[in-house]
Amino acid sequence: MKRIDRDIFEDMDQEEARQLSRLLPEADKKEKDRIFRMSRKLYEAKTAGDSVTGVEVISRKKSFRRWAGLAACMALIAGIGGAAFAMRPQPSQELSEAPEISAEPVTEEEPATEPEQSAEEPAEEVYVPQLQLHEAAPYAETLEEAEALMQEHSHLIPWNQRRGIDTDYYAGLLMSEDYDLNCLEAKSYIYHILLNSQLYYSTAKGSLVITFDTYESSDSEAAYTDFQVDMDAQETFEDVTFSRGGSLQYYAYDDKIIHTLAGMQYQSSFHNKDRYFNYIEDNYCHIDIAPPDNGLTGHSGSNAFMYDSQALLVPSQYATGMLMDFDSWQVTGHGNEIGRDCVYISGTWRDADFTMTVDVNTGILLSIYSSTDPLIDIRMTSLEVDVPLERVEFDPTGYTEVDLHSLQ
């Protein structure tokens, strides 16, 4: 056993002994009595031969401190409790005879003053959203009134303090067999996670395909994108290949965005890496305004650090556009696509039909289709969330930087 230097207890006061005793479990009565007897015996042996002609408060307290420290040391070496008990004066510790009155004046020791504790900084308040049951859009007479109303119901939250509602609970309801998928609660939850998907995952990687109409031909073209996105670090890498040939890469990291172009060229721009999330309460993401204004729609966006993947990973624009009117869409069922629990939605928007497949745990769109002009046709082909990612950086070797305005 490691030996303990007992000198460290020579100048120990009651508070120090008390703190030491808190490290040990409380002993039972038998052990307490045994430790007390051993401690007193050692103390009497140590002080044998000393003549006591009087009791001075200061010298007694010093002896008491040494005795209490020795008791704590014994308990520590023995590995059992009891030091806390030994610190407390017991009846057997009192002197049996009245002490002689010393000719020297008795000095009273000043009571120890507790050090002032600095006031703790109040914890930064973090706004935690609650599911709002959907209501009709608020109304404002002017754009200025709508902006003020939206601002009143906005909450600026640091990215690393983003919090969401209990998705496990609501996803469990949506995936159960006896739950009404078109009740107000269900639709309000789907609307919420589409508006605020970035609350519900930190990283995402996968692949998607976008089919779009071209002006040069009546045939459609497709873009195949492999992506990885780190929401916390605000970093992304996307590799896009077009069905008719050609490719590009898109990078965002270290407050910059790099976009490769045809002919071994690239364009670089500053990325305002805003570290805050602007959460707007669900019922205030759209506000109707008196004519001639159509309304004011706001959502958190994604800080513009994504490329193709933004449409599905942060689909808030589809929520405020296609789902704001709860009478215009319905949930047709639930299932599992590319390994993700999801619900299927169909509805009408701008006199056209649309369908969505929504990941019920994150609010990520697994697919969206609308026969509008232009066509909207995007679907995930693979997806993983909250997985480790390694940053991908741009290698400028062989590339020429160009000013984007010079290409217009």
C-alpha cells in the first residue's frame, strides 16, 4: 500500500478535514467507536508529558485540528469511513476537571469567513420548439406589418444549440397502423419537420437524381449527384454528372464556396458561414397581406452552402409553398424507402398534381414530383444521416480561376 505523508495533516483545519471525510463512506457505530478510541489513544501518546496549566482557545483548536486530521488519515489508510464522525466533539472528549484560569488573557479566534463566491453566469437560454397545431395564416395590412409579425415570432438560435421536438414520438404515431395519418396533429408534424429539417440531423450523405426539362430539346435531362453535407460545420461536397455529358463539383468550407466549371475552370466566392439558425414558429412562416401584395413567406433556409442536395435536405420552400393549405393535400400511406421510414403525400398546387415522400424522422424529402411548368422531379437513391464525414477539399492543380461575371 502506498504510504501517506502524515505531515500534510499538521495544519489541517476543520473544513479541510470535513472535505476529506466526504470522500469516504459513512461507517457504522462499531467502526466509529473503534476509530475514535484509536485516534484518542494516538493523540494521548503523542501529547504525553505535556503539562496543561490552562486552556487557550487557539492552542486547543490547533491540537484539535491535528487530531482530526490524524483520524481522517487513519480512516483513509484503512479504507473505511468514520472521519466525519471523528471530527465532531463527543462527550468523552471534554476535560474531566475544570481547567485552571490562565493569567494570560484568553484570545478568541476570529470565525473563519467563507470566501465570496462569484456569481455564476446565467445559462444562455435555448429556445426549444413545440409542435404547433396548424392554423390559418395570420393577416397583415402591409408588408411592414407582416415583417414585424414574423420577426416577433422568430428565434435566432446558435447552430450548435439547435433543438427540435420529439420526433421519435411522432414518427412512431405515423408508422403505427391505427393512427389517423390525416388528423391535424399528423399533418402539423409533417409540415413542421419539412420546415425545419436541419433541426433533426447533423450530417447526411447519399445520392440523388434530378430530371429536368431543357430549352434546347423536348427531351428531358438528368443530373446525378453524390453529396455529403455537414450541417454543424457548414461544409459540403457535391459531385454532379449530367446525362448528356459533363460534370461539376461544388465545395463549401472555411468560409468559401468553390464551383468548378467546364474547361478546367473554377469560380470561388465568399461563404458567409452564419452560425445561427433562424427558427420561425410554424404558424408564422407565411403571413397573408392585403392586396396588391400576395403574402410574406419566411423560413430558415440553409445558409446557401448546398447545391443540388438542398432541394431535398432542406425542403422548407416546398412546405410553405405546397403544404401551407392543409386542405390541398393528404397523406396516402406510410412505408419504407431506401431504408428510411416515410409517409406518402399527394395534393394539388398551382393547378397541377404533386407527390412527396417524406422521411418521418428528419423531414428530408426522399422524392418530390410535380407536373408544373417547369417540371419538378427529384428523388433520393441513397441516404445516410448522422454518420462520420471527412472534409473534401478542392485541389486547384490544373484549374484556372475565373470571375463568374466574365462568363455572362
